[in-house]
Amino acid sequence: MKKILHLDLGERSYPIHIGPDLLSLSELYQPHIRGLQVMIVSNETVAPLYLDTVRDALADFQLEQVILPDGEQYKNLDILKLVFDALLEKRFNRTCCIVALGGGVVGDMAGFAAASYQRGVDFIQLPTTLLAQVDSSVGGKTGVNHPLGKNMIGAFHQPRCVIADTSTLNTLDDRQLSAGIAEVVKYGIIQDENFFSWLEDNMEHLLQRDSETLIHAIEHSCRCKADIVAADERESGKRALLNLGHTFGHAIETATGYGNWLHGEAVAAGMAMAMDLSARHGWLGDEDVERVRRLLQQAHLPVEAPAEISSQQFLDLMAIDKKTVDGGIRLVLPDKIGSARVCSDFDHRLLLQTLEQKLPLADA
């Protein structure tokens, strides 16, 4: 049951392949590799599972590899240098292709290396986590973290193709699976109430890794993201909707130390906070807030920020998030399930109430 989508960006358009047992299919790679040199970038967790399969599929090319440590805490310039070292030591030229085999961290770092090496070379995304398959591998955002802010150093650089092998999700631990579901839920909140309702009906099947349910969720999520990115590749407008929960979530990740909260966990809590803030303004009904919280909790995701983060620390970190404009915080706030807005004219007193988790929503 293989699906194929296309992200339409003119000369930078590319296919997204979704289905089981795709990593071994050399015909999916070949049209997108223009030279002979291929550098596979993976990590210590994923490489033992899938590196040999990918190497076999790419046996016709001059192959090299670099294996990074696994974890969000290693998504930084120091570790990225290992990729540049390998490319230079092996004398890779401008026609080379970098293949990212792993989750969002590997994809973001390999993509940034591809955007930067000799001012830009080709790369292919082989996402092996649900979060990467539905979100980070699609759309061309690449980058690394800085101690003062998440994803503050990076570039837009589109892959030549994305191959989302759903069989890799069988080796994903339950916590990582749930983290990926957070991004799936996001698409329902910002764009498609029917999809959100489908998730309410099928969450247990997703958690049980039912193949057809996973493929449908991934395909629908990628289709939503592809449509948004095609309309606004560099996030000057509509693409900002994809940041629902992320300004709150990035603050959580930075404050707690990268890797202690998974990205999807932080985004889940951030989405719950965005729903809360929107409801405090009267823009959103309490019933929709509860539907979102209930679905996230069913997916075993947090809906509250860590108590140890003060409201001032939240504000300080949100103020340096890359989605701020001229020093002002921009947030994605839902009007209802299936519709959201990007706004900076929210009431900062209500934001403070959300951050301080002061009062039950009904009493606010």
C-alpha cells in the first residue's frame, strides 16, 4: 500500500513516497542523485537497524557515511562539523548527494550540511520516526540549535525527494511514536476538523501501529503540509500556521535542556497552552479546548508545561524565538478546531495567566 505525493515548488518540486519496505528500493533513489558521490548521515541508534539496507540500495554509487550521536542535545554546530569533516576528508564535490537516514535531528542537520557545503548540494530525506515523516522531513527547513534558542541557525533547503518507509516505525519506541502523533494532531487543529474527528476515532489504532491507519495519517499530514509549503515556502504568511504550539514548545525545550522533553511532547503542551490562551480571549469554546486536551492525553502526551519554568523565563525565551517579528511575539491561536490565525495582537495579560497556569479556564 504505497502512496506518492508531490510538493509543487516549480524547479524545486519533489516526490514524497510513503509506505512499507521502501528503503531497499533503489529505483526510488536513482532519479534524484545526479553525481556519483553519496554521503549517508545517520545516528548511533538508526544506523545498526537500517544502514546496510540503504547501502545495498545505493550500491551503484561511491558511498561514504558519518554516524552521529543520537539525541536533540547533539543538534549543534560542534556535532555538525563531523559531517563537514567527512565531506572534506573524502573530497566530495558539488555534484554529491547527502542522504539523511534518521529522525528529525538527523534530517535537520544533514539538510543544513547540504545547504551549506560548497554553497549547496543535493540531499534526500529518509525519515525513520513518525514526527520526521509527517513534519520535519517535508518543507525544506534545516538547522541546528543554540543554547539560547532552538533552530535559530539554519537555512531553507529543499530535498530532492522524501522516502518515508513506514516499516521503520515498528522499531520506534512508544514515547517517540506519541511525540510524532502530536504533529499529526496539529494538522487537524489548524486545517481540517474532519481529520481531527478521524483521529479521535482512530487514536488507539495509531498507538497500536496499525499499518493502514499510520499510512493514512502520514499521507494526510504530508498533504496538508505540502499544500501549505507550496503556497508559502519561506514562511512569509500561511506557513506560519504550522508553528501552532511551537513558540511555547521551543521555550520548554530550551528551558529544560534539549532532549529532556521530546520535541513532540513540548509541542503538545504548547498546543494545549495555545488553546487555553485563545479560549481566554473568547475566540474558542471550552468544548474545543477539552477535545484537544483529551486527544493529546489519549496519545500519552503532556498538556501542561513543566511547573519549574517561571512565566518570566517563558516570556524571555519566547521573545527570542525565530517566529518573533520586530521584537514582538507572534502566536498561532485557533478560532475553532480546523481553523487558526497567526496573531501578535493578543492580550499579554491573558498570556501571563496562561503561562502562570493561574485559574481554571472557566474562572479566568
